[in-house]
Amino acid sequence: MDLHGPLKKFFGFSKFKGLQEQVITSIANNQNTFVIMPTGGGKSLCYQLPALMKEGTAIVVSPLIALMKNQVDAIRGISENDGVAHVLNSSLNKSEVAQVKEDIANGITKLLYVAPESLIKEEYVTFLRTQKISFVAIDEAHCISEWGHDFRPEYRNLRHIIKAIDNVPVICLTATATEKVQEDILKTLGITDANRFKASFNRANLFYEVRPKTTDVEKDIIRFVKQRMGKSGIIYCLSRKKVEEVAQILQVNGINAVPYHAGLDAKTRVKHQDMFLMEDCDVVVATIAFGMGIDKPDVRYVIHHDIPKSLESYYQETGRAGRDDGEGYCLAFYAYKDIEKLEKFMASKPVAEQEIGHALLQEVVGYAETSMNRRKYLLHYFGEEFDEVNGDGADMDDNSRSPKKKHEAKDDVVKILSVVKNTLQKYKAKEVVNTIIGKENALLTSHKTHLQPFFGIGKDKSAAYWMALIRQILVVNFIRKEIEQYGVVKLEKAGEEFLKKPTSFMMTEDHSYSAENDNAIVSNAKSSGAAADEKLIKILKDLRKKVASKTGVPPFAIFQDPSLEDMALKYPINLEELSKVHGVGEGKARKFGKEFVKLIETYVNENDVLRPDDLIVKSTGVNSGMKLYIIQNTDRKLPLEDIAKSKGKEMNDLIKEMEAIIYSGTKLNIDYALDDLLDEDQQEEIHEYFMEAESDSIQDALDEFDGDYDEEELRLMRIKFINEVGN
């Protein structure tokens, strides 16, 4: 059967991509067909071409109206008759529905796009039963499986509806499906005999990076986008509120961005989508509703402001970058507390759904925290092996470009494998870890595992360490996660061999994104986008020390460390530029800045430093309003509790705002509030402590005073101190 003629005639292509030809042959021969093809692999052609060639109408079941509209327009573009493709959904009026039926009856319509909800309607089923149907295509087929990341209950019923219409072949297509999801789809549709085609999931042109998510995440994003001005990008957030916020911050900072989420009316959504396609805007900030079936080949980056709920979602969303095989940068910001937030959302769901949700989330944590080749980790999740030395795109991720330390973990691997074996391979990874670290729970006690000699054999190391090692031995196939009992860990042949004859196993140390590493994260995050100039930081610290001893105040009262790091990133060479540096502000720049900018200017000239385009993150105005409100009301000596309450803030948040004000050099008099809290001697004692202290750390002060003062009192006194000596 010649498929090249029709391919050229209808689509103008001279050759097929990947598995397209085999898939189309299978459908043309009336066989049930199952296709897994990554985003950008040319899935839609797999059912469009046979539909145009075959007699009758092909029904295409698709979950999104925007996606159908997109495809119908594309098919109409290659045919002289608009009736060649139609949509049948709730957006049509009576006369439009009549027109669709007439075109199908007259044999004009080759592709009929329907939502599963429309296909349930009795009047449509009755009509379609009388027509010649060529086959049924189910796009985004992962929606059928509750293990899929986008489960839709109405999809589960498709098997009966298709049977009611006609006994025709079915083709299912999805861009992401783990083995568990594949089995579920085929069983539910009753087509376990289907020809299966699975394209490689490797998109070698995509670069993967995960960065720790700090309070400066918007600043990081702006810096990243500004380095790619004029290029198209998508930024994903989990909530509509966050989408609006991020879009607004980008706009204020001169970036042409639009929001996209289900809360916007249909007209605005279509307008924003078209602006992106027509290049009237550079960036779309969106919830996951955006992007399915958006055929824009030149998206240059995809940023995840919030980590998604599953690796399938992540893979599919990042897959929207670089479809033209050009550059595609996938940057995700990760903080474990986002995972905790997602777990809280799940609490209201049925238990079975919660279990699935938790299992999928743990895979995301694994991907974010792993320090092995990210491409290998991702492909392994989809059941594909990858050679991280010679594979296509082997060094296209942050972990490969800057590898983490490795250490010998042969004995620890033996411990894990023997525990899996000795607990009769019936536990999930979490319970295996609990057994190793000796943490009792109801499940372990019921199996009497806590009485076994191996219970607690690895309690000298943390649960996080063991979890990381489990992930690494999973990827080299020493163990596998059972499909039927999702997540239960079983020994593989290679694991059995290793137990009998252990050899060297080099474990890579995981990234640590925990709260106690906050300080490390801040400096890391700043240096991961653009490294601060270490040499300059050292010189700036020396100057700060000199100025401090000359003025008789501690160094931190002049500029805090994050401010010096920011100077070594932005190289400000005049007071106006210095006032835009993190935590400086105009007052402080005027008071201490002259020597600093002079030093930086000399340094820049002597070292031929290329200064970044002055990156100043403008706020959306909310903060500056707050700042003014605090200054005015402390001047009026209003109780701090009242100021906080009137703005709906906790006291802790108000103190944070006040710290930002005084650290940037603006005066703020809160003596009246402190006089109500502490007497003169107490205030003097704390003042003297800060005068002598090495740093302005509140933890150090708490340790020093050992319970004499609480955190709030010390933070307020630090504000008064900086106000007097630094501003």
C-alpha cells in the first residue's frame, strides 16, 4: 500500500517521521492500534492521514475544545471543502449541528472531533449508528486510566459507546504512559490484541535543570527570561492566583507576557493563545490547561514555577519546548514544601485516589532530588533504557554538567537488597526504608518485621539517604516496582546476582533542598543563574570591615552578605545602581555607598568585566504601598499589632516588612513599641550584644541570651539597632 502519495498530496511531506508509517499501515489494515509517541512526535498525522484515505468518517475523541478547534482548522487548510473536518460539541447551535450531520451523511466529512461528553448523547449515537464510520481514534488516551495524570471518568465508558455505534477498529494515542497506564487503557477499552507502537521518549535537544525554589524565585525567572528576550516561552504555575501574579510581575518588568487559565472567559483565553501563536507576546504564564495540542514549534523554554503532580505531566509540559529540534530549555523550581501542599489538596479525595496521587508525587520528588543523569531517570520511568555516556543528549542536564560527589555504597546496596528479599518482596520503598532505619508502624508490626534481626540495620543513616540509594538501584534494574500492586519493590535478576557477588557501586549524593540548608540555597540559587564573583565578594568584605571599624559599627550594619553577593552579580558603578541592589535602598547607598561603587568601578575596568543588563526587579506596587503604610503609621506611634491587623498580616510578616525597610537604609522609629516591651536596661543589654556580635543572626542571639528574650523581642531590637547605627 503506497502511503507516500497521499502523504505528499494531503500534507506536502515527502517522508514519514519515526513510527508514523507503521502506525498508519496498521490502521489502514483495520487493526486495533495503540500508540505512545512523545509530544512533538507527529501523533495527529497518524489518524488524520488514514481518515482522509479511507471511506467513511473517522471519529476522533479528544478532551479539549481548543485542541479540536486547532486541528479542524489545520485539516480545513489542506482541503477545498470546509466540511472535511467538523467539531461536535456543546458550543454548537441547532443549525450548526444540522450542517455537521448533513456533511457526514453526504460523505464529505472525513474527521469528526467529539468530546467524550458529547458522544454519550443519545441523539448523536443514534445518528452515527446509521453512518459509515471508518475507525475511532482516542487522543490523549491516558485520560482513560486513573493512573494517568489527567484521569477523566467519562473516558472509562468509551468502550460501550464505541460498541453501540459500530464494531470498528480503535486507535489510542498518548504522549505519556507508564506500563501501568498502558495495561489499564488496553483492558478498559477491551483491545488487548492491539498492535503496539512505542516511540523513543528521548528528546535529545531538551536541556533539563532543577533549581532550589527560594523567596527570590520571581527574580530568578525574570533574569532567565531577560537573557532570552524575543524568544517564546511558557511558565507553568499550579494555581490561577499565581498565574495572575507572575504574569503581572513580568509585565511590570518589561516582559511581554499574558496569563492563561480556566478562570478567564473563553474569549480572553482564545485571544491570549492566538497572541502567543502569532508572536504578539513572548511568554504565556499558565496553569496546565494550556498547551495541549498547541502546535508552536519554536517554544524555546518551559519553566515550572511550581513542580507538577506527576512525572507524566512534567514530561508532557516540558515536551512543548523545542519541537522544531532547536534549543529547548526546561527549568523547574523545586521546594519540598510544594509537595506537602499538593499532598494536603489530596486529603479530601477517596483513599484509592490518594494512594495513586502519593505514589506519583514520590516519583516527582525522586526526579527533583536525584543527582544522576536526569534524562536517564526520566526515560527509565517510561520504561526506556538510556546510555548516559554515549546516548543522544547525554550531557544535556544540570547534573551531567556539574556532577555531584560519589562514594562507594556496595555494602549499603547489599543491605537494601537483603531487606527486600528477607521481607518477602511485599513492601513499597517507604516500608523498606522504615525497616532499614528501624522505624516501627502498624504495617511492619502486623508482619512482625520489627522483631527481625535486620530491623534497623541502617539506622546510622537518614531515611533520605536510603530513599536516594533505592532510586539509584532502581534505575540500574537491581529492583523494579511491581505494576499490579503499584509501588511494591521486587528483586530483579541483576539484583539477585549482586547479592550473591557484590561489586563496586558508586552512589551519587543527592541534592539537599531542606529548610536547614536555607542559607546554602540562597547563595546557590543566586549562583545557579549567574555565579556571583567570588573574588569581588572577598574584596567587598574587606572594604566592609574597614568601613565598619572606622564608623564603629559591626559589618552587618553596613551591608548584609546577600547585598554583597548581589553587588558581585550586578556590578553597580554609581549610587543609583547601588540603590537597586538587594537590601540596599537609597538611604543606605547615600550613607555608605561611595567607597563601594568606586571599588567596583575600578574592579570592572581592571578585569574587563562584562556587566549584566541592569536587572532591576520592579514590584507590582503592592510592596511599596505597604512600605509607605508602615512608615506613616509607626510615625503616628500606632501599636504594631494594629498595623499588622489592619493589613491582615501576622506579626511575623510585619516584622519581615520592617526589616526589609531598615535594611535598605530607610529610617523607621519603633522606640515607642519597644518601650512597652522592654525596660531601659534590657534594651541596653541587647544593644551592646549586637554592637559586639560577629553577625546579626537571631539564632546566635537566642543562644547567647538563653531564653531571657524571645525571638520577636530580639528582632524588634535588631531593627532599632540598625536604625540607629546603620541608617
